[in-house]
Amino acid sequence: MRPCPETVSPDAAEAALGCILAHALREQAAGLGPATALLGLSGAELAALAARWLPGADLAGIDIAGTTRPAPLRDVEQQAIEVLVLWRAGAAGAEVRWLAAILARRSMETRHLWEDLGLPARPALTQMIARFLPGLAAANAHNMRWKKFFARQICSDAAFALCPAPICDACDERHICFAVD
């Protein structure tokens, strides 16, 4: 397995997908739930992702339930992020659909998105988005943190001026993103 990228390059952007899958498999092994639920993918999608981006990985004992496990149910916030990513992607294909589901699901976690994905730093996430979702990357011209960007995009569509991401209130770095005293 390739190590997770620390530098920004096209190869690093592609290696990031393997890192995300490997992170979810580690979380599953730690008892945090099935990888399908952790990534928001069906068993078939997870198997295809593993075959493409984590070749040769030992998936023995990993609960992807063959290819029969359906994609987990998504709550309203997760659905909104997935639709936003697909709408802004500027690309099509399996990787785009997988990433939309993964980004939406992992955005529901409590840390920065790059951490929740198992990436070594935010630039790895930004480069991966630029590689696979160029329209989404272009829409974030101010290089806003991704969860904040998703929330702002969704809230602006609903005529809100500002609303934090669902987990921002509990974040130790909220003051950095929202200039709260």
C-alpha cells in the first residue's frame, strides 16, 4: 500500500483515495462500524473503490458484506452536501460519485475534514478535490475550510447569510473559522 501523501501532486491526489479507504478500514477494525457506513458507500461501491485505489489490500475479515450491502441512509445535512458536491463537481464518473458520498458522510464527523478522512494535511484534501472535482475546487476560490464552505454554499442557497457546519459548535478551532470571541 502506498503511504498517504504529504506533498501536493497529481500522484498524491490519487493516493489520497487509498488513504481514505485505509483509514475507514482501520476505523472498522477498531469497532467504529462497517466501512460502508463510515464512507457512505454500498458494498459494491466499496469493493470497486478498494479494487481501484487499494489494490492488493488484505480485505479478509473486513465487513463490506460482499457487494450486497446497500448504501447507508443519509440524513438531510449529508444529502445536501452530497448534492452540492455532485452539482459543483465539474466532472462525472465513479470517483466523483464515490467522493461525493464520502465527503458528505465524513463531513458529519467532529474534526477537520482532512483529519476525518485520514489524510496527513489539508493540502492533500484540497489537491484531491482539485483533481477529481475541479468545479468544486474552483467554487472555493477563497480557499475556505471545506466543511465551512459546504455549509455556506448550502445556507446561501437557502437565503441564509451564515450558518456553521453541523459540528462546528463543538470544535476547538471555531474561533479561527468564525472569528468568535
